[in-house]
Amino acid sequence: MAGAKSVGNAQLTVKERCIAAAGAALVAAVVVNPLDVVKTRMQTHANQASTMHRTLLAPLPSLMNVHQYALGTVVPGPANLWGQAVLAARLPQPPAYRSCIDGLWKIARHEGASVLWHGVNVSMLISVPMICMYLPMYDNLMAELGTSTTYAPLVAGSAARSVAVVATSPLELLKTRIQAAGATTPSNSKVASSSINPMSTALQQMRSDLKGTSSQRVSSLWRGVGASLIKDVPFAGLYWTLMEPSRSWLDSHTHIPHSPSGIDMHTLGINALAGSSAGAAAAAVTTPLDVVKTRLQTRDASLGRKGTFACLRAVAKQEGIQGLFSGWGPRTLRTAAAYGILMSSYEICKGVYGTKFSD
């Protein structure tokens, strides 16, 4: 991490690196929150649609098949299918999002544009401590392991991410529940969605989870942390394994002059491009693990208290590949935007402090 692509760690104190990381985290959290909301809604809705489908396929009792109910050998008949159709028509349908753009449009139109920033306050509350731990810790580990070591980005990224995820897991749980609030409201009911207070709903869920023994309270606050680690650690390892060589290649093969305002456009450009491309690739690959984490944290009743891998198998069995990769579009776009902004802002802020130090 030398040269134009990154500022030397020896020039910066831990405080300066943390301030640089905090500034980058705040910008990224605000910009990408709408994509995060759509991603969470798509992953939650996929399960609701699957559950409703299984419910409607279950035969209903009728005069034509009551004897089959008694014998336990139910075969759907015409009257049964009619009852299912009536039931489906009466049930309020949660909005189905065909794509990221479709999700953004439907949420803004039916619930109001402000809903796209649900959870942004908690996102910022999560992002600042997480990134303040994550990026400076990664820098320090890379300095210890040596930038020439092939496996250094994998080890440093995985270790730093693990610590940050565990420390901020309760806040991540709160954010996920805030963003999921409204996913079950009818798609044409703006009044219904406006009557929901996402923060109070999420806090009420967490208060109900905190009832019980001390160990149960702790496990409820860190609900889904196993899935978060299984998702984030491979993501971080893959991300930094792709990021570092991409950044080095761009550094040696491109040259972008400084802007008239004096901003180092070369550092900004290569970090934005390398960060976004590596983030998009790593996010797409780890989407199934993100789906499981979202389901666990939103208290998906169909998954009960299963472990992460058991939940992964359950989603695959019930919903197939489509369920495992639900929300991959907004997740990929969100991660690409977030890491492009994050890495470029972080390195520019480090550059500002580095210049100040050298002066």
C-alpha cells in the first residue's frame, strides 16, 4: 500500500485514521441506504411469497373432499381451488419487486421517498464504529504482515472484519428490522405503510427478545451474528484479495492528473474503481449468506431456531436458487457504490492528513 494508491500508515496516527474512516463511512451510509432498504425488502418478500404459495397450495376442506380429510388422503378438487382463489384475493399482497429500480420506484410511490432512508440513522451509528475499527485495523495488520505477502490481504481483511462485525452486531440487528418494517404492508396502501413506525416496531421486537435468562438476552441481541460472520468474513477475504492487486494494477497502468482544486484524482479514481469492482464481485458471490442473515434477524418463523447452515439448506429447498439470490441486484449495486465511495474517501482523507503531517 505504497505510492499514489495509499498513504503510508507510518505517517498517520490511529486517531487520524479513525477520523478519515468515520468521514468515509458517513458519506457511504447516506448514499447507499435506499439500495440497502430495497435489498432487505426483496429478501424478506421472497420468503413471504414462498410461504403464501405453500399455504394456498394446501387443500381446503369442502363437501367434495371431507371424506378424504377424514382418511388423510386429500386431493385438491374444483371447490378447493375456488376456495384458494377467494383466499388469495382477500389477502393483502406485499409489494413484489422485479428489480432494483422497480423496488426503488414502488417504495417511493406507495410509501414515500423518505422510507428509502429508513434505518439511515442506525446505519450511520453502525458504520462509524465499524469502519473506524475495520479499515485502520486492516492497515495495521497489512503493515505487520507485509504488503508483498500474497495471503496478507485475505488474512488482514478477514480478521479485521470479524472483530468489527461482532462488536456492532446488535446495531446491525436493529437496522435490519427497521428496514424490513413495511415489507408486509399491501403494495397499494400508503396509509398502512405510513401508520407503521419502523423504529418503534423494531425496538418492540428487541424488547420482546430480551425477555428471559441472561444467556437468552445475550443471544437475542447477537441473533444472526453467526450468519453475519459467515457472510462477512468470506466477503472481506475475497474483497481484499481482489482489491489490492486491482488497485496496484490501476496505479501502475493509469495516470489521472490532480484537479484544479488540488484533489488527488489519481488516488480517488483508482480506489473508487478498484473498490467498487471488487465489492460488486464479492457481494454477488456471498448473496445467499446475506439472505440467511436477513431472514434470521427478521425472525423468519419458517426457519425457527435453526443454525445458519440449516437455514441455508431450508431456503434452498423451499425457494431454490431464486430465493438464495433474492436481492442480489441491489446488494451488488449497494456494495459497489459503498466501497467505491468508502475507499476513495478514506484514502483522500488519509492523504489530507499525510500532507498536513509532512508540512
